[in-house]
Amino acid sequence: MSFNTFGRALRLTTWGESHGPAIGCVLDGCPPGLAISEEEIRAELARRATGRSRHTSQRREKDEVKILSGMFEGRTTGTPISLFIENTDARSRDYSEISRQYRPGHADFTYDAKYGTRDYRGGGRSSARETTMRVAAGAIARKWLKQEYDIGIQGWLAQLGPIRTDEQRDWDVVDDSPFFVPSTDIVPELEGFMDALRKSGDSVGARVNCRAWNVPAGLGEPVYGKLDADLATAMMSINATKGVEIGAGFDSVAQKGTEHRDEMTPEGFLGNQAGGILGGISSGQEVVVSVAFKPTSSLRIPCRSIDVDGQPIEVVTKGRHDPCVGIRATPIVEAMMALTLMDHVLRHRGQIGT
């Protein structure tokens, strides 16, 4: 098995490589009757797209998604929904020099170890290009959650390198920001930081936070199907993720129990250190997730490595790459939140028979 499928009641299978002719997915388990269009999905894809600003990869894919199945007269039929996108701006020649080289920080070495072969063109299957289909499928899940339960989802770039970006939070400006930050005041500082970083040829990591509200209490299972465990799996499956926190996360280490426990009153909870999940089951509060992304490993700065024969070499990675992958990660994190929540809602509905 190669484990390209995510979810249980709602199952997403993605396929395709960064520099192959196309990428696609099959979303199985979506209930019938949901009105969704290619234009609505493209709107979500445009949020994730490269080339939004000078601070992201300049690969420019049109991402003209096509719905091939699972729809009739503009509504879902309950059968598998197949989505398809052609790759139109791949430059495989940029990667010819690394066909026999292992790039540090990439999956080159591990793919060879697992499969005995690898697609070196832009990383092949391990490329962030694959996340395009998650965002496409997430657009469907997001609309269904809003329509059926009024569940809303909001992601934002909470930290770029050493700069915390969300001390002021204006949710209305996030989507218009080149960085997906909830403040216009911080943008000039981020612009200056990224300009200097790009000039140096280096890269940096980032933190993306995501919240979901109007999530009903009772989603998740007490042991192996915990909502927070499935959210962690979803977020860790995104390229370059190195850490996931639920609620207070690692800050819990320094907290006392009197600070961390979320006291309850007849009017509701007095805090949300648990991130909206208790014992693996949603509490009805906001579900809050934080995701840490590592710095981009594709750099023009020379570094030491080995080739496929184990000989020492110097590697310089060419091509078009994000100096910070976290800048474009917000729509991806939102999509995985939506897909996980919809999967759990469908599982819960099946359990209680509604």
C-alpha cells in the first residue's frame, strides 16, 4: 500500500506528480445535493496559488480545475467526485542536474530507500504541488460544513521566522494580505524581512494557526479515532510540517493545572487551553490548531551531500522555490481542517443515526 488516501467516512485520494502532465483527486463520501461549481473551487485554489507576490515561487500554474464525476446539474450525487488539473508551467530541465544527487532536507534519499527509484523533477510526488488537490477537495468540504452546520474556518500566518504576526487580529484583512496575516500594520516589516532573506539566498520557517467555530460537541472517538489525533495526522501530512499543536500545545509544559484547566460555568467554558477538544472529543468550543513549517531546503547556496553512489558532492538547487513555504500554507491548513471535520461529522451522524 502507498497510503494516498485520507479519511474514513469522507475519503480523499490524491494522485499525480509535480512535473507530470496533471494532478487530480477523488473525493468519496460527500453526501448528495450540495451545489458546488468549478468557479467556487478555483477561488480557493487562487488563494493557494504561486505568484501571488514576489515572496513565493514564481511558477505560475493556471489551476483550471475540472469536475469529471460525482455531479449532475450542478449538485453532488453522492458518488465519487473526481477533480482534475493540468500542469502547464513545469520546467523539468531545472532539475536534470540532481537526477543522481541527494538534496539535503528533501525526500530524495528516503524515496530511493523506499522505492528504489524517484521522480527528481521538482520532487515528484513529495512536491507541495500535491497540496493543490487538497485545497480543491477542501473547498467542497468547507462549503458543506458551512451549509449543514454553519461551521466556519479561518487560518492565518501567525509567525514568519522570528516575527510574530498576529498580536493584532483583524480577520477581515487576512485574505487580502500577501502573507495571510490578520494585520496590515505588520506587512511592511514582513516585506523587508523577506526581501533581505531572498537577497541572501536563504529560507525561513513559519507557523500557521487555524480555528474552526460552531463545531458541535461530540465529534471524535475516545481512543484511536480522537479528533485531535486525526487533526494532527492531517496537518503532519502537509509537506514541510515539523510540528502540530492543539490549543495551548507545548505551552502546556510551563503551565500549572490551575491555569490550563478550562473551568466551566452554566454560561460556558472560561478558557480554551484545550483547543476545543477534551478526551479526543470536541467540546463545542473553537477548535484551534497550530502548525510549524520548516525552512525551504531548496537553496542556491552550496551545501555538502552525497550522490546515489555514496560519493561526496556539492549541491546547488536550481528551479523556482518558495523562500518560506508557510506563506502559502494557510489555505492548505484550512483545507485539511475542513476535510477532517467533515469526515468526523459524517462518522458521528452515522453513529447516532441522523
